[in-house]
Amino acid sequence: MSFGACPIPIADYPVVTLAHGGGGRLTRQLIERMFRAAFDNEWLAEQHDGAILEAGEGRPVLTTDSFVVSPVVFPGGDIGKLAVCGTVNDLAMCGAVPRYLTCALVLEEGLPMELLWRVVSSMGATAKAAGVQIVTGDTKVVARGQADQVFVNTAGVGFVAAGREVRPGMVQDGDVLLVNGDVGRHGIAVLASREGIEFETSIESDCAPLAATVQALQAAGVELHGLRDLTRGGLGTACVELVGERQTYRLDEAAIPVRGDVRGACELLGFDPLYVANEGRFLAIVPERDAARALEVLAEHRPQPDAEPARIGVVDRSAPGRVVLRSVVGGERPLDLLSGEQLPRIC
Amino acid sequence: MKFLSEYRDPQRVESLVRRIHEVTTRPWTLMEVCGGQTHSIVRYGLDRMLPAQIELVHGPGCPVCVTPLEMLDAAHRIAARPEVIFATFGDMLRVPGSETDLYGVKARGGDVRIVYSPTDAVELARKHPDRQVVFFAVGFETTAPANAMAVKVAHDAGLGNFSLLVSHVLVPPAIEAVCSAPHNRVQGFLAAGHVCTVMGYVEEYPGLATRFGVPIVVTGFEPVDVLHGVLLCVQQLESGRCEVENQYSRMVRPAGNPVAIATLREVFDVVDRAWRGIGVIPGSGFALCAEFAAYDALRRFEVAHRPVAEPAECIAGLVLQGVKKPGECPAFGTRCTPEKPLGAPMVSSEGACAAYHAYRREPAEAGS
């Protein structure tokens, strides 16, 4: 992605200073030249304290997320793209059509203005691709050392039409578990770039907006009983969080797609790819009769050209409240939440 | 993945399991020495595929688990010093000392950094000449050569601000300790493959096998490796043999890695070392030799030795010696969990208690 030249004259302010958060002339310059240029919409043009929105079809859905990934720029994305995708995807997982985002930035004094421009323009480009508008925001600057370059919070509003809501608890016995692609790329990409670990192939984050895919599933008449994006904690955590008290998710380890280089990196670093973060992958739980059609839709809406959707398991009642993985050698083990964290600050 | 998937091949696993069933006529108790093997066994459910007569007990081969509390406390005190950058492998961060863990030290301002190789720590020393960089050298013979190299590299580069906090332990003395223990019931060993990759298996293991009448099979870590190791061990037991055998021949040469061994001899002396939960085992550890003693963090920072008591309820020592299983501990999964561990085997991913907990072995089942 190309971001064009930074609209703040570098000669004047090559880095963000405390004055950029002071609410005065420099704050205004940031808003006018950078945010309005990147996000460009009627709500920002109004320069009001808030954004007065149009209601969409159905009930409003609200979500929020903060992003603190380190490094700010990683293979396949940056914190700006992540901040838009993360919130858009949370709305999509409720069955909603995302419409509006907020953007609150906490900047560390000394942040290169070029880097801020990259983050902000990446947010603008990703929002455009995802069909959402960034309608209001806030900028604070903290002294050097009090934040790590840039933290982003985005809140999002979407609308879910009657009958399209997806909530935990709708999953039924006999349903099928699908993923929209191989797991583990994002976590490994971020770790590798942070630690300077080089692999033979470059692993890029899978970061991508997923709302269009969910809408395509709905449009194809697929009954969505469960949706969950596989972010922090990965596929394993998502399943454990989602499984109902009376139900069992039975996963087939051999069917869960993991790219060879990601698997290799996991072996090397001692990670389980099932617990590595993704930012463009989700679990869709659908009735058996819709599974084939859903897989076709997922294959048409791949977040990356080489992301292969797969059927990875079924729902039954054999071990209530549990997620059971059939290992590649045929043994079974229950999956649980991780006790610590595998990787620090991956989103 | 190449060189890996074939060792997780369901057909090979099935055929090995069938052969183990065929050759087993009596009950046998085997110990897998290494925590990596324990992890593999529980992760893939290998023990559940074995005949009921074969019991696998878990050995002391988790370096994190056997690092004594005193050493952890010393690490935490050194890491808290303002001039120190404390470099460590990630799995040491959550291991509780008597007062805190490295996460706690970091949260209170200690400069604790995760590295993936001791040479990364040497790099830190090069980059930060005004700071003291201390690397926590924990592990068996497997990790020792790289740590020895790090000291040599720092020495050659004149990096006076680098030091090692050495807590290396050695496997053969631990096997001897297990065999000599009064409650010992281990009849055969799966020795730790990667340790033997470095040290080989011709020097110390044959003596142990003969002296204690136990087969010792050098074994790898993948499902096919572990089951093959079990098969070889059971075959020996059933035919009354007690030999040293090498299952992991794709990695392990009889004499090990001579270059690595030479480096170890150059940098380290063999010393008595305390094992957490077990006590002092003679000749069971490495310490920096006189020539490199200046790189010993314990000397450099003059940390006083403060003996501390283990939580009374924790049976880690018995678990590490294979006398008890994690589920036999009354605190397992209740007062001792990975989030709030009483003992180290619940912390490290290679610890037997953590492996049982992660794969949700119920206490009753875990104790069986």
C-alpha cells in the first residue's frame, strides 16, 4: 500500500510534540491536515464535538477495542489497519453491517510524523475498503516513555437486521465448525518482526476486514449459528469461550489449516498454532446442510489468495462444556484456555 | 512439515502401539526423563494408547522445575538492580521464587527481557556498555553449550558487563538419584534425546544400566519416537536385558557432539548442585570454571545465600522423582494451578503438573 506524502510539513514538525496534544494550533493542524485528509467525510467536515449519525437497518450494535501492538508496523499491516479491522470484525461477528468508527489516539512525544501519517492513512484506506466511516476522534500526546509510540482505540457502530443477529447460545447439536483460512499468521508475523527472527519465507499478518464475508454468507442464505473472530488467544481460546455448557466442540487437528512456515516457526518457538493470534480469521458455526455452501462463499472471499477455508469439527454432546481435539496421531485431548500468554502485545 | 509429519504419522503410531501390546506380558514402570517427552505423551494422549500394564512416570527433566528457590530468589534480586538488564528464556518469567517472579520484578521497574538465545544477551551487552547484562543460564546439557559459547564470545569481545547466572543441571546423576531412592519403582528409562545429542550415551549410561539393572533407551520427542522408545524398553525388560539403546539415531551419535563437549569442558566445571524438591545431588551441575569465574553473576553481585522453605503442601519433589503423579497431590488443580502455582512443575510447560493441568487430566485420572 502506498500512502502518499505526509501532509504535515516535515521541516516544521518531524516528530509529534506535546504541543500537538495541547488543543491549540498544532492540534488543529493535525486534525485538519492529517485526519480530515485521511478519513474525509461529512461528519468530520462538520467539526463538531460528536457525530450525529443516520440509523441503519435493524438494531444498533456497539463495540470498542484498544490496540497497542508492538512493533507499530509489521509484515502485512500496521496498527492503523489492525485498529479498523479489529473493530469492524467484532461488529461483523454479531451479524451486523459495520457503519461508523471512532478513532482515539494516544501518541508518545517524539513519534515520527511520517509514522503517524502511515498509521492514519492506513486507517483511512482500510475503513474505505471495509465500507465504514471514521466519524469522530480524539488525540492525546503523552511524554516520552509514557506510551509506546502510538496506541489506538476504535469504537464501532453497526446495524443488524432482524433475523440476522448472531449470539452465543444459538449453536445447535450437529452443527459444523468452519474456519475461513489457515491460523497463526498474525501472531508469528508480529513476533518475528519484533524479535528480528527471520524465516526462510516471509510470514505476513492475515489482518483483514471480514464484514463483507459475513454479509456474503448471509446473502447466500447460510444460517449462521455462531461467529467468533480468532484474535488474541487464537482458535483454541475462541472455541473454549464459545462452547456452551451442554455442548462439545470436537475438532480434528489434521483438518485445521496451518501454513508450513507458521507451523515451523511454532515448532521452533514452542507455540501451539491453535493459540496464536489471527486478525483476519473467524470461526463460523453453521448447520450441516449449509456447510458446503458456506465453504464455497468463504473460498470466494479469501482474506489472502492462499487462505484455504476448512471444515474443522462438529458440535455434539459427548463431553458437555468441553472442546476436544483429536490429535494428528489419533489421541484425544481437551483444549483449555492458556494460563499465561504465548506472545506479548500482538494486537 | 518435512522431517516432522512422518513422526506424527497415525499409521506408524498405530503399528507401534500394536507391537507394544503384543510384546507386553507383565506390568512395567518406565520413566521418561525429559519434560518435553512428558508434554508429548500428554498432548497426544500416548499413555492412553498403551497396555494397562505399562505405567509411564514422569522424570526430573524439566530444568525450570528443578531450579532451586534460592537460585530463583537470587535471580529476582539481581534482576531488580537498576544497573542490570536481566535476559532470560520466556519460561522462567512466571516461575515463583519465595517472594515474587520475574514478571513481578519487571512490573516494579526491573529491566527483564526475553531472549531466544544467549548470544542475544551478549548482543545486549555490546549495545548497552553502561549496563550490566545478566543471562539466566538454566537447563540441562542441551542448552549448556550455547551458554558456554556466549561466555567465550563475551570474553573474546572484552565485554566485561556480561555475566551468567548459572543453574545448569546434568541428567545422568539425576537418573542415578532416582534409581538410588528408597521408594524407586522405575524399571526402565527413556533418556532425553537432546541431552544425548550433545553428550552422547557411551560414557555414563552403560554403567548406570548395569549397576541398577535398568534398560536405558535414548528417545526423541515426537509421538513415533516416544512409542518406539517404549517398545524398545519393554522388549528389553521382557527379555531380561538392561542395555543402552539409541532410538533417536537420526539426531544422536554415540559420542555426542565432540565440539560442544570440548566447549563445555573449557568453560564449566562439574559441581554438586541442589535440585528443587530433591536436594543436593553430587556432581549434578555445571559452574563456571576458574578461568571464567569473573563472568559468574553470583560473584559479581554478591547475592547472599538465603535458604528458604518450600510450600509444605507441594509434593513436587516426589513428582519429579516419579514416586507420585500430579493428580495424587491434594492441591492439584485447586490450591495449585498454573495461575497460582505452589511448585515449579505447575509453571513450566514442560512441568508434569502443568502438562496434566493443560490437558485437563482429572485428578482421579491423573493419579491413576
